[in-house]
Amino acid sequence: MSSNMSILAPTEADIRRMIAAKVHLGDVNHDHRMGQYVHGRNQAQNHIFNLGKTWEKLMLAARAIASVENPADVAVISGKPQGQRAILKFAAKTGATPIAGRYTPGAFTNQNQSSFREPRLLIVTDPRVDHQPITESSYVNIPVIALCDSDSPSKFVDIAIPCNNKGTHSIGLIWWTLAREVLRLRGTLSRSTEWEREIMPDLFFYRAPEEIEKQELKEREAAEEVGGETQDYVPDAPVIPLDTGDWPEEPTAVVAAAAGAETKVADWEPEKAGEAAAGDWGEDNANWE
């Protein structure tokens, strides 16, 4: 397997992770071009992929990615939400250019666009959803790597990785494994290093907004139980307890002192008026003459 090199062969842990993430489960339907990767069907009539061929295509894709001198020339695209977090993590680890969300038509062919780019390699999550960038790449001779299910069209796809591209865990695990193998081939990651301890595959999994809200609610309830009376919960911010202490007495003394000063000024004003009425200034002026 993988050019008869044992160093490139999958480990038992790799196969276990693929089975746990249901990478081998395909769709009920299948495209005639993907029939060569199908091993059979299960009781639910889903096609079962041969994980040996899946691993071979993973290694071939990793070698193609590692051969690109500038990592930024590799474009990774995912139009479906289940793969957007995975491609962002993949781009952060390998230096590729991510395009998460809607692809702007003409980004590979229209030079007048502000988003125009010329990648040397394109990787997509689903050929059916990301058909527009695949079609444009065929116009400008950009090789394409795609995660293909049993029913995915593989037209204009140069390297098809047979896997389940509909499951959240399957998509995340494939992108995680691809990033790990690329780093190993580049020499930045040793094969003796257990990368799953540093970067867990869970970081590549898509998380629905509802799940994030539930987790934040649980964290808020736990914070209230530990801290007692707290302020309104703010995500990613420390919980600050309310200060119920009494105000200090120094400001009261200052106010009293200010009031005494005003009273003193009021007592001085009548004396000033009496001195002005005495006419002493006029007598002094007369003596000067």
C-alpha cells in the first residue's frame, strides 16, 4: 500500500478513527466513476468504501499538496457549512488559502474582479456543492483534489478521495489527516510525534450554533452555582461578583467641611459692608490733599 513503503502505511489507530467517524459509509446511490472504490453494501443499502484505497488517495493528495512550493498557492474551498471550520483549521496549519462560504463566480477566470486569484492547486469538500470553482479550474488548468462520496460527480477532478463527505465527523477527520500528512511530508512534523495529542481531530469538526448556545448556557449555570450572585453572563469574559459593601464615610466629611466654608463666607460679608459704610477711605483721601 502507498508505493509499498511501510512508513506511509496507515496505523491501526488511523483505521479505528476512520471507522469511528464513519468515513467508510457512502450514500445509497453511486456514480459509475466511483464504483472502483466501493467494496460492497451494508444492510441499509449504503455503499461501503475500501479504506485501503481511501488511504492511498489521501497520501497521493498529501504528496501533491506538499509539492507546491508556496503553501498560499493552495486554495481550499467548502461551500457547505460542515466543512468550513475544517478548511479554516487546515489553512491555519498548512498555510493554504481558505475560501469558506459562498464562492464568487469568476474568481479564477475574471481578472477584473477584486477577488481574482491564480492558485496552483484546488481542494474542495464536495464536488456537487463546489461545482462552480471546479468548472472554472478546468478552464485555467488548475488540478483539483476533492472529497468524493459514492454519488459525487468526479468530472474535472484529478484526485478523488473516496469518503463520506456528508458526515460532520468524517469531513473533519479527513481534513485533519490530510493536514497531518502534509506537515509530515514537508518535514515540519516528525512521524514519531503523536499529533492527535497536540491538535485533536475535534477541532476540525463542525459545531452547530445550537450546540454552542447549549454549551454557553451550561457554563453560565455552572458559574452561577460556584460564584453565587453574579453579573449577567458574558461569553469569554470573567465572572465579576457584585460589590455589596457600604460606601465610605470620607465623602460625607468633605461635604460637611464645604458647608462650613460657605457659612464662614456668609459671616464675613456683613463685616465688609459695615467697613464700607464707616467712610474711613474718604478720610484718608482728605488727608492726602
